[in-house]
Amino acid sequence: MKTSFTAGIFPFMILLMLGCKPTTTDRINKEASITGIKQLPENPLEMTPLAVTLQPEEKTMATLYGNSIAAKRLKDGMDYGAGSVLYLVTWKGKADPDWFGARIPDRVTAIERVSIGGNGQKNYIFFKGPAKNADLEISKDDRQAKILDIPVATSP
């Protein structure tokens, strides 16, 4: 009697474990990837995230990334200096299918790059994302100043 119970529970446990396995292919947000933008000199998503901003009216979200030089200078309490490279990556937001009320990145709308040269000269480049509104007017000086003025997230 005890062996039949053990023999019956064993297949049930295997079916339970196989049925609970999550599908990892559904968990990768491929729409939020920037791999389709070939003009980028480096991948900003591999840099240090410095700040996150949300624009609920436009239903977008943006993350400010910085290279190791920018991150170290900020950690030491200094302003961005020579060799600093910053990227502001902006995504359209979409509803998270797994969490009610949450929003996650959808398609990239814009990538903006600000670099600071050895003599302190700032260089701004705008990379149009696949979901970008073509009618948007951008003033390079205004955008550069706004990116450099984004308050950086701090942690204890």
C-alpha cells in the first residue's frame, strides 16, 4: 500500500515541477533594446545608470547613463569633467503585463549623447529612435544643458 502511494506521488511531483517552469523567452523585453541603432559609438546600457526620470504626460521614461569617468567624478562630489560621456535614453512606456498598474519601457524614442572633451568643450549628438516623432524640434544647447542638470540619484 505504501509503495503504490509513493509511486503515485512521484509522477505528480514531476508534472508539478515541469508545469511551474517559467518561459524565459517571454521575460526578455526585446522592444526596449537599442541594438537596432547602428550609429551609436558605444552601448549606453552597459554604462552606469545615474538617474531615472518619468514623464507621465508624454507616457515616456528616461534613464541617464554615464561612463566610468562621469560616475567616479559624481561619486567624489565633483561636476562632470574631461572624458565624461553621458547618454539619456528615452523609451515610450507600456503597461507591464505581470504587474497591475506598473509601466515598463517599450520602444526607444530617442538617445542623446553629451561628451566633454579635454578642453571642457561639450559635444551634443541626438540619435533618433525607431519610435521618435519626426516633427520634434530640438535645440542642442537647451537639451545639452538639461541633460547636464539632471539630478543624479544617490544611495546611502
